[in-house]
Amino acid sequence: MLAPKVVGMVPALRGKVRPVVYLNRRLSTQEQAGPPDSPPESQLPAVKVRRPRKDPRGHSVLLFPGQGSQFVGMGKGLTKYPNVTEMFSAAEKILGYDLLTLCLEGPEKDLLKTVHCQPAVFVTSLAAVEKLHYENPQAIETCVAAAGFSVGEFAALVFAGAMNFSEALYAVKVRAEAMQKASELVPSGMLSVVGRPQAHYKYACLQAREHCKSLGIEDPVCSVANYLFPDGRVIAGHKQALDFLQQNSRRLEFIRAKPLPVSGAFHTELMASATKPLREVLQQVEVRRPEIRVYSNVDGKRYMSESHIRKQLVKQLVSPVKWEQALHEIYERMQGESFPQTYEVGPGKQLGATLQKCNRKASQLYAHVDVTASE
């Protein structure tokens, strides 16, 4: 049912937004590991062996936040930067509502809805990139890697030249609508958990599922949905399972167990019904190999091809976000080697906080691009 609509919509989106500065950026010949047309498999060894060593202090990494970072007022003052007004105007045509006004004025209850906050975070994050380029163009020109948390992965791929802004936003729209529908099928949610070193999260989830079975719930879901930092997890699943974890948090060696203000159990099997609409729309949009390294939430590894991107973005819906693992991949260094400058582009500073817990040395070169610039 979705595919015919997508077939007609996607081609019309191409060319709606003129290429923003970061889509025009191309890697220098020194940064390219092999011929532009060579397959990714043949480039991988060359990257490790033939790429000349450079001082990482001259490079940057961009991190894009996900759902939960949104707040009323984000985007204030950003329209004065190049391309931002155009981006929000295109978003209004694609989404069918005034996204900029929703970001600036709310109401908060509407911005919190999955169908609204995912596009809002996506567009605001890319608007923050425009601000960063205006104030510090070298940060964009020297960027060697990017990663995004959940929906932030779409923004990272657009920044890396792998997807067109308008088409990616339409895919985010379809994704958000499908996830909203999936979350309405069964009472569910997400629980932010910080545990002691001896905590066993998978065993805790197993106990919660057994509890649900005792209540008569068939095929209960409770699993780790986000790996944030050492001893920091988000667990998602049936509401009864999360209630069990909260009530037994001390016995389970949890220091903190706090419900998140989201509508469903994202990145678990309860999102299975959302995979088909997203798969269909991703088959229709143009996807290219990223110009810089972009890391997947599914396994923390870099994307290698167009088909890999399509496959992983769908799998991401029902798989845990391995953010901690991705950070280890991005910031792995030989002893004594310097770290790149890191910029969090988008609302909130949660990714900077997780970086500090995962890699204290890398976090010393972290900066947040404020999305509430003064008018």
C-alpha cells in the first residue's frame, strides 16, 4: 500500500533543496584510499595500509543526536544561517505541517510525539551543521567520520553525502509514522538503567519476561535497546516487564531505573511491524556510499555500501543501538596518538555525556553546537 505513494513522491523530492555546503564537500585525493569507482571491499585494506598518517588534531568527528533530545525552542536563531530557511520550507512541504513553528513554539506534547520529534531532530541537527560551517568551516572540511543515534543516523548519512536531504526526510517521516503505529499495538516503553559492575542486564530481562509469562502475557518482550556506556543501558519491552525491573531494581543491582518519555519499545521486536514500510521507502530513495566514515547503530561498524545502508537502517528498528561500541570504533587510537575534535550537532548534550563516560581523553576535545542561537 505504501510503495505506489512512495514511487510518486520520492522523484518529486529530488532537487527541492539545493545542495547544502556539506553535500558539495568532496574528500581530497589524499583522503581517498583508492579510485572513486572501486568497490568498497577493495578500498578497505588500502585505507589501513596506504592512507598517509595525519595529525588527528586537524580532523573532526560529528555526532548527531536522536529522539529524546528535542525541546521547545530548538532552532531559535538558526534561520539566519545559509540554507536553514530553505531546509525548513522543504520540510513543511514534505511533512504537511509547519515544523519550524512546532520546534520554536511547541506545544511540547505535540513535539514529544514520535511522528513529530524524529523529523524535528533530523532537520534541527542538519541546521546546526549549517551554523557550524558558518562559524567554523574547517570543522566541516576536515571531518573524517560521523555517527548518529537512532534517527540521528539519517542525518549523519545526509551529511556524509549518502542520502539526499529531502528523500531522507521523507524516509524519516515514514519511519516515525510506522514506529508510532507499532508502539500503539501494545503497552510498552523504555527504561534508562545505570547498574553496578556486577549487574547482569540480560538475566534481569529474562526474569522480567518470566514475570510477564506468569501474568499470562504470551511472547513477552524485554531486552537491552541501547548500549550507552559502561554500566549504562536502556531496556525496552512490555510495560509489565519494565514495572518488574523498577520494583526489583535493588535486587538486580541497578543504581537507577528511570522511565523515558517515549511512546514505545524502540529497537526491540515490538517494532517489527515498522520494518516493512521503512524497507519499502528505502528501496525507492537514492542511496550512495558515504564520502566519509559513518558508523551503524546495529554493530558499531562503518557502512561499506549502498545495500549495507538500506539493510542496516531497517535492522536498526528491531536491534539494540550499540552506541558504546561505535564510540570505541571511532576513537580507537594507538597509545600516545591524539584525538580529533568532536562536535555534537543537534539538540541536547547527551552524546557528549556518553562520550565522556566511554572515552575521557576524547571528550576533552568535545564541543556542542548550540541550536538556540540568539536572534
